[in-house]
Amino acid sequence: MWTHPAGSRSGRDTRAWPLLLLLVIAILIPTVCVVWLLQDAARSQQAVARQMLSEAHRSQIALFRQALDAWWDKRLAAIDEMTVRSLPSAVFASIVRDGLADSALIHDTARRLSYPAPQSPPGPDAAADNAPWNRARALEDTDAAGAAAAYAKLGSDPILGARALQGQVRSLLRLGRREVAVGIVLEQFAGKRHDRAADLQGRLIAADLELLALRLIGNPEDARFQKLTARLIGRMDDYDNPAMSAPQRRFLASELRAVGVKDAPALDDAERVAARWVEQGPDTRLIVLRSPSGRVDLLLRRATVIRQIGEFAKSQRFPQGVQAAAQLRDSAAPGPILTETPAGPRFPDLRLVLWSAEADPAAALAERRTLAYFWTGLLVIALTAALALLVARAIQRQIRLARLKTDLVATVSHELKTPVASVCLLVDTLLDDARPDPAKTREYLELIARENARLSRMIDNFLTFSRMERDRKKFDFREVRPEAIVRAAVDAIGERFAAPQGCPVEVDIEPALPVIFADESGLVTTLTNLLDNAWKYSGDEKRITVRAYRERACVCFAVEDNGIGIPARETQKIFRRFYQVDQRLARERGGCGLGLSIVDFIVRAHGGSVKVASQVGRGSTFTVALPVAVQGVGA
């Protein structure tokens, strides 16, 4: 039953493969045709996709321009509100610091320039009637020391005091006392007392004196120089102080660069842009946006407008791969232009463009659709092929079952023929005897009994196989002693081993084996089949051993023989139904290829396993392992 025949079947019926090939061809060709048609449809849709995308892009850029105009209107309206509650200089600083423009011109309600306004002419001297002030002024031309002392006494009023400190510093410098003058500037203008004191020309006195002190120190590495520089830049950046005019800020910035100061006020560039516009007239390099009230003119470089529109575009929603930007009319876009439109009357030399990060959006759309069609077709092909394979396997299985049924009929006929013929011959011989010999009669009856037992085992195997096919095998699980199973199996096949050509069976049972939960009849059938195979496929000098022992959490039953053995490549196939390794040998010794499949079925139903260890020419050992605590799966 378990050696491979020359030219044995591999378990596959080659008659099924033409049918499988026919199924694959019948389904694959229409599928390929459908995929080709889908690809052709995708290519034809490319032109339609271009037209649809073009219309969609024109609509998107129109909406984008509307949103952009509303965005600028909102910004300009907010700037107008700012002029109502803030100083002109503060409005200028807020516009530039917030990045709304590169510079700005702030007007009053009469459209007069409020910031950056030109330097105002000298006004009347409020200290002209102050006698101590006049005496100090008179001494400055003739007695510098006396003038310095007189100025030092005029410190009660913040503005007059700042002018007196300015006169005192002038007097000290005439006396050559530069360090004392620098010390007065560092000390007297450190606080906020004179922050808004201006001279007759409208210049902030503290800023002028700090610039003078920087010139006197002259060394940028000096700590006093650095302190005065930081203080002076802070005054220039304070746009909430109306005492410092735009011309003074520009003058101070220029002088700071002249004395070696590297840091510049934050809004120095914006101041110079506005001053150039006021002094030299409109600059064509700049774009002017006027607020609704006309009080603010925003001065923007084209690069600034392009950057701001780009930042606004990032907040808008566009299809994937589509971006918006502002460009000069003659400049190149970052990518393929989908559509464009003028940026509007505010920006006459700019255009708004929609551009794509993809080389050709329409082609990309068509390619994505084609790819989707391709994968859909591929999936359909795969599913169809799988379905065809399943159908072919089902048909192949039906063919194999039909062949198995034919083999079963032939095998049953062959297996039943021999014992039936033997029984008939023995019965006819007994009936032909006119005077039956008691000894001969008993001998013949014993032969008939053995043949009947052989028929009974064979029929039991066929019935078990039938139940396996219908999955109707039921087991009666209960507590069973392993010793009882071994003895029952040995007794059931004992007459064969007791025959003249038989052999003794060695039984080795480990003491104190645990009780197992199993179907006793099923396990007896299992061991009986293994013992029967061991007897049939052993030579003349048979040595067969049955052992029962415990291994970890399992009780094991082993049947060992010294028979012909099984090739290693066949050990996994011998448990298949009707599989016979050597059909010639099976015909000589009897067997239909069901015994080991029945063993495997019964053992698996008990939650156990069966394995074989064999060497060709030296024998085989079949081991059945059953878990001790397993509750049967058959009911």
C-alpha cells in the first residue's frame, strides 16, 4: 500500500487541462478586447477632458480675481479705519511693518501730505520773553563757561530744559570738555523726560544730541557708543512720537551709516521710498493703491504685489496640481499655463495665471483614467482567471471522483472476488464429500471463518470510506484505557499472525498510562489497519511490534515493522485515498489504498496526528499521537 509504483498516477488527470485552457482562452480574449476598447475610449476622451478643464480653469480664475479684488478692498478699508484713530506716522509704520506695502503716503482730510511731510519752517520762539534764557544765550557768544552754568539752571520745563541742555553741550564743546558733554547726553536723556522736546526747526532735541555724542565718541567698539546707538535707533523706530519728523529720521539714518553704525532702523527703506516719491515725483517702478477715502496711498513694488497675491492664492482652493500666481505680462510662469486674465485696473501691467505642476493636465487626466481602466481590466482578468481556475479545478475534481469511483468498483470487485471464490470452493468441497471428515470439515470451516473476517474488515473499510466521503462519520467518545485498545487490535488480527506464515506480535505497553477520551472502535480500526499493512508488506521473517507510551501531553501508539519501507518523497502521499505507491505489489498482497486514509481521518477526528518514519529495505514505524485531555470532536 505504501511504495511507489513505476509509472503511477501523480493525482492529476491530464484530461482536465485542455478544458482549463479553453476556459482561460474563452474568458481572456473578451477581457483583453474590453480593456483595449476602454483604453481607446480614454484616448478619445482626452480632447473632451481638455475642453472641460479649460472651461473649469476659466471659471476658477474668474472667481479667483473676484476674491482677490474683495481681499484688496477689505485691506484698504481697514487702512482707512486706521487713519481715524492713529497718528499719520503710526499709520505709516503699521502699514509697512504688517507687510501691506513697501511704503505709504498719509494725507489729511484735505489731501495734504501728513507723513512723510517736509521739514516745517522755524516757528516762533516761546522762550523769547524768558530773561534767564536770554542771559544764557547772550553769555554763549562771550563767556562759554558762564553760559554753561546759566544753561544748567534752566531745567524745570521739559522742552525749555531740553533746549538748555542743548545749549550747555554747545558751551562745553567750546570749552573743549567733550567727555563732560557726552556724559550729560548719556545721563540727562536716558529717561523719558525730554522724549518729545523739539527745537525751533521741529527736530527732536534728544536725537540730535545723541547723534552728536556718537560723533564725539567715534569708536563703534566703545560701550557708550553702542548704548547710544541702540537708544537712538529706538527713537527712530518710535512712530508714536510726533516730535520726530520724517526728514529727521532720514537724516539720522544717513548720519548713522556715516559714523560706522551697521544696524539700520526697521523702516529706513520705506522712508527713503516715500521721500523719493515726494521729492522727485511718481516712480513708475512702483504700483500705487489708494484707499477709498483717499487718505492713504500704498506704494508697492511689483515683486511685493506678486508675492502678496501668491500668498493669497495659497489660501484658496484649487484642484490638485493647479496653482495661481501673478506675473508680469512678459514673464514666464513657473509651469504650463492653463489660463490667464488681466489682474485688473489696480495692476495694469500684471496678469493672473493658473498654472499646473504637471506637464499636461489633460494628458495626465487621460493617463489617470487609462491607468484606472487598465487596473480595472487587470483585476477583471485576475478574477476571471481565478474563477476559471476554480471551475476547472471543480471539473477536474469531478473527473477525478469519477475515476476514483471506477477504480473503487474495480478494486472492490478484485478484493471481494478472491475471498468469495475461496469460500465457494471450500463450501463446494465440503458438500461434495459423501462422508465428511470431521477434522477436514473443521479445518475448512476455520479457513472460511478467516476469509469471512477478511471480508468483514474489507467491508468495514469501504463503509468507513463512504462515510468519510459524505462526512457522516460519528464517533462515540468516552474514557478508554490505551491498554484495552492495543489488546483489542491485536486480538482482532490475531488469526493472521497465528497462521503458519504469520509471526508473533511483540506488545510493549508503558505502565500507568493515563485514560484518554476517544472512540474505542475507531482507534481499534486504526491499529488494525496499521498492523494489517505491517504484516502484508514485511518479508518472510516478520518482526512486528506494537508500543503504547506517553510523550509529553500525548499518548502515543506505534506500529513498527521490518518490511520493505517507504521512500521519503512518498511519506506525505500515502495518506491520500486510493493512493498506492506500487499497484503491482498491492495486487499481489491485497489492498485498495484506503487503509491509511482511514487511519488519518480517524486520528484527525480525535484531534491527534499520525506520522511515519521509514527507510527503504529496513522497515517503517507509524506513530499515532493523541492528546490526553482532548474531548472528541465527533459526537
